[in-house]
Amino acid sequence: MKKIALFDFDGTLSRGYISMSFLAWLKNKKIYSPGFYRKQIKVMEMYKKGKISYEDWCKKWGILWARGLAGKKEKLIKEEAKKFFEKFKKNIYSSSYKLVKLIKSRGYKTIQISTAASELTELSGKHLGIDKTYATKIKVKNGIYCDNLVTDFHLPGGKKRLLKKLFNSGKYNLNTSIAFGDSIHDIGLLEGVRWPVALNPSKELRKIAKKRKWLISDYKNIVKDVEKLLDKINV
């Protein structure tokens, strides 16, 4: 069986929220629905003020993401995603490149599982050298976006369900598995592996990670910390 390492993207490997930044980009180009953009901002503000949970925000974001792009050409959005990513990639932590390279050098298959839009995270995964990316994807018919999603990563337990499917395939070794996440939305991902790492964790995740004695690190120390972890795993 293969060794597997799984990564969240937003907050874990990069600063900021890539999909929200892309929404502003599309709105300014009059591509994303202004009405749905206002709803996205309202929901984000509700989360920041503590009126809804992070998981509720992710759920609402996914629904609005699809509805706001309904009727748009997939080719257009992917072209805009490439232009946007060229500017956004400066937000990726320099240590993220080193981290992925280190893990792959130890024989791990790297997989990115993100709630963010697949149009963006497929680019970030390729840019970082990650082997495979799973992310939020809108249903497409005849090259046109529909108003619903074909993935469930925006829902509670979405990442955990994919992880279970990966391990049930019999291809991957649970005992050497590693996962990296920064928020409570990554709990299912972190709980599902042998070696969870809370990377740049939110206050909520830090509290949980400390209680469960998970490795806690940040973008400044992660490469050094993971080198030690890999030596421990491979003893």
C-alpha cells in the first residue's frame, strides 16, 4: 500500500481565502452575479461576527458559488481563474513548496482536499506539485454551469467521506497517513489519519489539537517539524 499525505489549502498552505478573492475578481469583471456576491459578503460577515459557524459559512458559500455562476461558460471561468491565480499565488507560504517537496521525497502520494473552487485549487495543486486535487465543483452541462454542485466538500463531513473512500480502496496505508488542516472544517480529515497536523490552526482547532495531542505547527516551523515527524513514522 502507498503512503498518503492530505492537505487543505486555504489557511493551511496559503494566506487568505482564495475563492472569496476570486469572487471579487469576477464581480469586478461583471462575470459573477452582483446579487449573489452581496449575499456571499453578508454570509462571510455573519461568520466573522460569530453569528454562524465556520461549517455553516462553508455550506452557504458552496450553494451561492454555484447559483451565482449559473449560465456562465466553464471555459470563461477557467480562463479567468488562470489570470487570477497568477496574482494570488504570492499568498502561498514559501514553506508550502518545501513541505510538499519533502513529503514527496519520502515516497508519499500527495492529495489536496479543499472546500475552495476546483477551478482554483487544481491550479494551486499543480503549482505546488501536489499529485491529485479534490475540491468544490459545479455541475456542467454542454460547457455551461448549472446552479448546483456535484461535490459535497462544502458540507460537514464532506472531507471525511472522501478520506474514508480513499482508505476503503485498499490503496493507502493508514498507519503512515498524514493530514494537514487549519480549521474545524478539517476535523474529519485530521481524525481520519494516523498523524494529524494542525497547521496555522484557528483558535478552535488549536484547542482541539492540544487536547488530542496532535502536532501543532505554523508556516515558519512546519518543514522542521515534519522532518522530525517523518523520521518518527519511518523508524
